[in-house]
Amino acid sequence: MKKLISEQQIREAREAGRFRLEYDGGNTLLTPQAQTVARELQVELVDISAPAGLSHGDMKRVVEKVLEQLPSSKYSRARIEEVLKEVLRQK
């Protein structure tokens, strides 16, 4: 069963003085509100299952840039992220 990271968990981490929250992206779901609150509170989300500890924000920015360059709706965001993780693992 996957673990869920919610807005409340982000707030609790920040209140405890944490500026970085590591999670296993293969076994964890981040709510959209958790991602928003993490940005607002400057808590870095790091997917430790991603090669080189790429932060959630960095992964999202790379995927967005790739999507901008591709014909619309040809590839899903999830597929691009999957390919990016695979390429980084081979590094």
C-alpha cells in the first residue's frame, strides 16, 4: 500500500524545523495541496527513488520543459517522468 503525504505533514515537518522531506516516489503519493504548501513553506521534496536525489521540483521543471518541446498530447507527463528517471539511473 502506498504512503500518502498531505499538506498537514508538510506543515508539521516545517514546524519541526525541517526544510527537506525525502520520500520514495515509487511508494508515495503527494497530494497537489502538499506540493503547493511545500513550495510556499520552502520545504524541498526529494524523491529518493529518483536517481541522484533529484528534487520533486527539479523533476517537475524538467518534465515541463520536455512537454513544451513535444507535440501536444503525444506523451503523458507520467511517461516522460518515467523515461527521465530511467535515463538518470543509467548514468
